[in-house]
Amino acid sequence: MDLSIVIPLLNEEESLPELCAWIQRVMQDNRYNYEIILIDDGSTDDSWKVIRELQEKDPMHIKGIKFQRNYGKSAALNEGFRAAQGDVIITMDADLQDSPDEIPGLRQMVLEEGFDLVSGWKKKRYDNTLTKNVPSKFFNAATRKVSGIYLHDFNCGLKAYRKKVVKSIEVYGEMHRYIPVIAKWAGFRRIGEKVVEHRARKYGVTKFGLDRFVNGFLDLASITFVGKYGKRPMHFFGMWGTFAFLLGAVSFAYLVIAKIINPEVSLSNRPAFFIALAAMIIGSQLFLAGFLGELISRNASGRNLYLVEEKLGLG
């Protein structure tokens, strides 16, 4: 199969027929063998009813996954990636702000230019709101600095992936913002960018909130730590644990020797004595945390499981 179009959605009943018809036109014009995977992330409107009707009209190409409740965009993408069978996987939002006309160009960059992942860059935007664009600029700048991946728009929903990439990574929590970073940590370093069209919202309301700005930076710290130390937690906890323990032990030994030399000196009245004991205890706990982390990382297996209520056109 040439292409899998993975579309997570939440309450997008109005836009789905138009979006699917547009994608189908692009696919037919380019004679692609394709599938459209629509993941309903716990919608409270008639989105699943619309998906069912679309699938009945075109069961060969349209497939659906319905979550039992709202798990978030990352969970929806993760399930879509697991189901996708195309050589190239395209992700896009369901609100018609991403143009399906960009699909051939994205596919070409993956197959002909050798990229593992291509991220869209909405250089000219139609939602220039203070609460959305200013936080987004800070977020993208921080992510570029930390990850070393020089993309302008990490959170753009329009992306293209080589099949091997999506089958090698797991997206969870709110980590969909950091898929390029996750891919890089997994060893896929050929990451590119393409300027894409950003269309004004036609239906519905934005799902963006200020809480996503705060959560974004927390997730960045998390993914950076997991990427560097997820498979070797002892290198982090063990290093700092050893440092804290040795610092405390040396200080404790100095105080004990000082007590032996001058018995009149009271250890219990010296703050340094208690600081040394605390450093030794904290160091031991950090070392133990690293040891337990190693055991967990070497024995953990499987992916996060999400309760899927219903599937259409999928095994």
C-alpha cells in the first residue's frame, strides 16, 4: 500500500465528509493505493456516526477506530500508527486547516529525497492570536535548543513518516508534540521540513488552551530525560547518588575525626553533621532508584493500552 492517512479527531462531524472527499480526489488524481484511518478520540457529537456512513460508502479505503473515552491526540496517533499499513504514513488534523493537496509533496520527500520524517511548517497562519502564537514560538524555540532539531513548527499536525518510523516509536501522554524528538532518539535522524498551506478554520472551535503551553514544557523535560536515560537510568540516578553519598561520607568522616581530635566538640549541635547524614541517605536512595529503574527498564514490555470501543474496516 502506498499511503496511510491517519487522522485523529474530536467533535469534527461537520468537516469529515468534506475532508474525506478532498483526500479521495487527491488519491485518485495521483493513482495512489491508500487507506484513510479516522480515530474518534471520544467525540460527544455525531462524528462516529459520520465515520460509519463514510466507511459504508467506501469500505475499501476508509477505516475507523473509536475510543471508549477521550484519551488525547497522542493516544489516537499511537493507535493509528499501529493500524497503518502504508509505505508512507501521513498525519493531518480533521478541521480542514491542513490541506490534502500537500500529500504528494510530502510523500515525495520521504520516498525520493530520503527523509525518515517530514514535518509541515505553516509559515503563513490564519490564527494569529496572542494566546496561541506567542506560546508556540517560545515552545518551538525551546524544543529546537534542547533537541538539536531545527524545525519551525514541531506541533504541526501535517507530517509524513516512513513506515519503519511509526512502527518503531510509541506516542503517549501529550508527546505528539515531540514526535520528531522521539524519532531522533529512536535513531531516525533524517528529519526534514516542508512549508505547507494553513487554511482558516471552517467548522468547529479550536482545541488549543493555555494549559497546553504549560504541559508542553513539562513534556519536553520528560521526553528529554526519557530519551537520554530511559534505557540506562542508573547512569543518571547512580551518578548523582554516588556523588551525594561520597560528599556526605567525606563530610561525616571529617566531623568524626574532628570529634576524636577535640572531644569537647559536640556533633549534634553542628548543622554540617545532619547535612552530611542527609546527603548519605539521599545518595543511597538515588542509587537504589537507579538500580530499580534498570530492573524495570529491562523487564518492561508492551505498549500502553487504550480501550477501543469499535473498529471499522480493520482486523
